[in-house]
Amino acid sequence: MGGCFSKPKPVELKIEVVLPEKERGKEELSASAKGSPRAYQGNGTARHFCAEERLPAPHPYPGAQDYVEAAVCHIKDLENGQMREVELGWGKVLLVKDNGEFHALGHKCPHYGAPLVKGVLSRGRVRCPWHGACFNISTGDLEDFPGLDSLHKFQVKIEKEKVYVRASKQALQLQRRTKVMAKCISPSAGHSGSTNVLIVGTGAAGLVCAETLRQEGFSDRIVLCTLDRHLPYDRPKLSKSLDTQPEQLALRPKEFFRAYGIEVLTEAQVVTVDVRNKKVVFKDGFKLEYSKLLLAPGSSPKTLSCKGKEVENVFTIRTPEDANRVVRLARGRNAVIVGAGFLGMEVAAYLTEKAHSVSVVELEETPFRKFLGERVGRALMKMFENNRVKFYMQTEVLELRAQEGKLKEVVLKSSKVVRADVCVVGIGAVPATGFLRQSGICLDSRGFIPVNKMMQTSVPGVFAAGDAVTFPLAWRNNRKVNIPHWQMAHAQGRVAAQNMLAQEAEISTLPYLWTAMFGKSLRYAGYGEGFDDVIIQGDLEELKFVAFYTKGDEVIAVASMNYDPIVSKVAEVLASGRAIRKREVETGDMSWLTGKGS
């Protein structure tokens, strides 16, 4: 199942903690692909693409002129467990020495371009310093998420104590490698009413499931359906960069879906799932039979239920269109954000340079309080206040007042009245599983879909993944949890695909997430719910810190700002099966993390 899920062994991490990592603002914003929206209409007449329509392939017999080869260092230049970025004519390569062996790989994480040399090398893989993706150093393969692509692996040879690397110029420039995938060979002409695999939802879970099936050699029909008008896109980017266009957010170009025969039905709403007859019915009456089903419907944002909730210019952010309209309306005007969680705070940060005023309304006394605790929340709140954001805490919205139908004021329970031309509501979400109520698939009291470690629902052949599921978190004694994070959805999508193919894979990834505000990134790994103490090293005032969340004697999560790659390090230690004790992080001595301590 790949190194990511290997048995715990003693961990030795050798890397200096680099402080601080001056984050390029582009980290959260680089678009991964240029695709165009609205690939196929979801009107029930799904056209099937056959194997002949292929992606332009590189020339089958590249000539010598397409390669570059050079000596990059002396064998003694690197110690075991060290990584170095080396120049190779046309670009850079990541050189790794592990157990006396040299490996050469692409040097940037394909997800957002992080320099992997600043990451963490452990257990035969390198972990990205920004968002925690893991790559096998022997193959370059992606072993843990986020992201879709793997690294190129280059040839290494040793001659006269020198290390030579040989690489294709194209690979050096691309910096990403899409795994080899099967094409679809089952023509659907005349059988468009049935598919082998149906995937409901095109977020990370749905897309990774489809891609994993093709990577594993599955060549039957795969249909994805979505309420959205767009092909799968990078939804976490919406709230961090509100005026990004849909085609800049696309995770894969339109040609990709065509080449590998992955059909996408857009604006297609499933209204019923009939598990007895293995059939789904769409809102327009179109029926589709399936043999295997993945439910990855995600969640629906909660809305305000106060007086005036129907006035214009009040938004939840679900689609690129929502995000784009908010920016347009906020320019030079007054914006109010309800909710100081991740979405609300990202939107507030983004709007400070565009809007005349930005106000945040929140029930708790500090932002992120449940997630990051009082002290970290307060430090982040101060950063916002220094950027002209006004907070109205420990209160909620009583009324939205309009002038000529459009929002003019937000009235709070504290009786304050805040001027507002646009309002963004970020008060949480509920699983979008209403369509499953009569299906016989088990839902819990809150509407989540419980699955086992193999992402299997209560009905055989029906899998579920992403924001709408609760699953056993191996690393916290199989406690049933819901973790609505981008990285987790990727991992669950892959496990679901592997089990559709009877590979008996189990979910065992360690949660990792991030947020970006005012060009600063906060990273987080672990599962901190129920923490009873927070131990902070570094300087909260300067926003250069690491916070360890503990429960009893154990570290259950970590967050950091300007302290890379420490969150990736801690993630790697926890993922290896080693517990971190509270006393280890209380001393302020980080040597146990850098491989110099125990």
C-alpha cells in the first residue's frame, strides 16, 4: 500500500528547523491547471469519449538532445538523511542521500510549488514543508496528500566518487508527473443508462477516486456528477483569493477528462439513490444504473435565520461565482463577515485591501477559539485589527436591514448597528446528504454518512468520502470523527477507489491543513478536538510560533506560523506511530525533532 501506510518503526529526523520561512504570497494562489468550465451538460445525454482522443504525448523516442546529464556533487558532500537542491543545466533537482544511496527527484511540490529541500525526510519519503504531501524517494510517487501529481524521478550514477544525474529537459521544466492511467475501453453507446462506477460529487474525494481507479488499470466506464457548473476545481482557494476565475481554479484541464474517459455531468442533481436496484435518479428524470457507487456530496453552508434573511447581497461562498460577486460588491464599500472560523477570516483578510471597511461578527470571544485556543486566536485577532478589521465578539446577527431590497445595515443582538453593503456568512456547514434519507444507507443523527476504515457505508458496494463522512481515525484509537479538510478528502477518495478494486486498503493518513491570511500561512496537523492545554514556543506577538495541543500527557495536534517545517516534522513523527509526550514540548528544547535528541 506504499510507504505511507507502513508499520511504525523508530523515527529519526535529520533536518535543521529553518526559521522563519519567508513565505511567498504566491504559495496559496498559484493555479494548478488551465481548464475551461462547463465541460459537458448534465442533461442526461452524456456523451462518451473513447480511447482515440488522447492527450498529446511526448515523442516516443526522445533523442539524446532531449536529455541533460552532469556531475552535481561529490559523494561526500551529502550525509545520510540530507537533501540538497542542485542545478542541472535546464533546472533544479532535489538530491537525497538515504541509507548510503542517492536519489534525484523533482525539487518542487506539484501541489503549490513548495521547495521540498525545506521539507522533512523520513522513512523513505520526503514530506512537503507547506501542506504535508509525501513523496516516495525511490519512485517519486505521491504517497500522501494534498495534490494530484507525483514527482519525476531522475537517473543517478556514481563515477569516480562523483554523483551524476541524467534527466529529460521536459521533465525538468514540468516539475510534475501524472501517473500512467488506463483509458476507458467500454463504449457506452446504447448503454448510456448504466455505468460501472458512479461518483456523486467532484471535490477532491470524487476526483482522486476517479484518477486512482484509472491509475490502478481500471478501464470501465466512470461517471462523475456535480451540482456545480464547472469541472473539479480547487475550492479551498475560493475564500483565500475571491476574484480568481473558474478556469484558473480547475484541478485538471478539460482534455484530461476526455483523454482518460472520465465523464463529468455538470449541473446534475441526484435526488434519489435506490440501492436495491443499484440506480440513481437525477432531478431531470435521467436514471443511471451503477455497479459501484461513491458518495462524496460534501456539505452545504449554514445560512442565517434572522429577520431580513432574504435581502440581497448576503452570501455564503460555495462557488467561484459567489466569490467573484462578493469582491465586486465589496470594492470600496462596507463588508460584514458573520463567523470567525477559517472561511470567514480568510474572506475578511482578502477584503481588507478592497473594501472601505471590514467587520467580523462572532459568537465566541476570539476567532478560531475552538480550533486554535484562546491565546493563538487572540494573536491572530490582533493581526487582523492591525489591518483595520473591526470585531464584534460574543454577539450575533439580529436583523439584516435593506434599502430598496439591498442590504444596508446589520443589526446585532448587542444592539449595535453596523453599516453593510455586502455580507458573507461563514457559520459552518451541514452534510449535503438530504437525498440519501430514504435510501437505506445509514446516516447518523447529524446527517453524516458513517463509514469503516475502507470507506465502505452500511451498504455493500456503496462507498463514501469527504466532508460528509464520519470515519475511524486510526491514529486516535479509531475514534469516529468528521474531518472536513481538503487533504483528508483526497486520502479518502483514494482508499475508496482501492477498495472498489478489492485491494483492502485502510484510511490511515494524519490530518493536515493550512490557512493563509495577509500573506502569512498557518499550518496545522493532527486532530485537536478535546485539547485541555496549549503549549506555545516562540513568539506569539511576532507571529512566529509553534503551538502544541495536548490532552492529558499526549500531544494531539500542532499549529505554527513562520516556523517551517515544524508542522511537517511533527506530522511525520505522529504518522510514524510515535507518540509525543507533553513534557517533550514543555521544555522548549526541540532537539528531539531535529534528530539530535532521543
